[in-house]
Amino acid sequence: GSLVVNYPFDDDEQGIAIYSKSPDDAVFQQLALSYSKENTKMYQGSPCKDMYPTEYFPHGITNGAQWYNVPGGMQDWNYLHTNCFEVTIELGCVKYPKAEELPKYWEQNHRSLLQFMKQV
């Protein structure tokens, strides 16, 4: 897990971790920022220092392929084949949080979700 909004493309032709710009890159950045700006910890860009001390996401967003390469990912497939604009929202450093921690996740993300929906 991590705390970031990841946007297309998730892979590139060379199969390496490098920025892979989609034709709608500016729109994807706007969508990702609309979410991350409302989540203070996410927006700061270094959410999982204990697990990944060198990981940094400016403003809490990243191009998927620049982070790590994922060939055949669903958000890229949906974008290319159905014209669906999709981002992947990583909600926390722990992949499977305990049930008693879920209210904290709601508190950290409910404003982000509302802001993201306003983008429609």
C-alpha cells in the first residue's frame, strides 16, 4: 500500500519506470490533485516514511509508469478501449488495515471523495 493518486499511463513501450504521458495528461493530473489536495497527509507526498524512506510523490500524485511499470493494467485498458478516465487511489501504507482503523480512513478521505465527485 501507499498513500497516493496514480494516473495513466501505467506502463511505457520500454517497460521501465519512466513518465508515460497520456494524451489527456493534464486532465488526469487535475483529477488526481482534486483528490489529494483534500487529504493533508497524501498531499505532503511522503506518506510511508517507515516503509519506503525515499519514496516521494509531489502533491500526493504520480504517473503510474513513473512510479513503477504495470503492463496491461486496468486503468490503462479502460482509458484506451472504453474512453473511461480512471485513476488508482492508494488509501494507506498498510494494505489491509484493521477494522477499528476504518473510521480514521473515512475521516481522512471523505472530503477528497466529495471533491473528486465534483470533477464530473
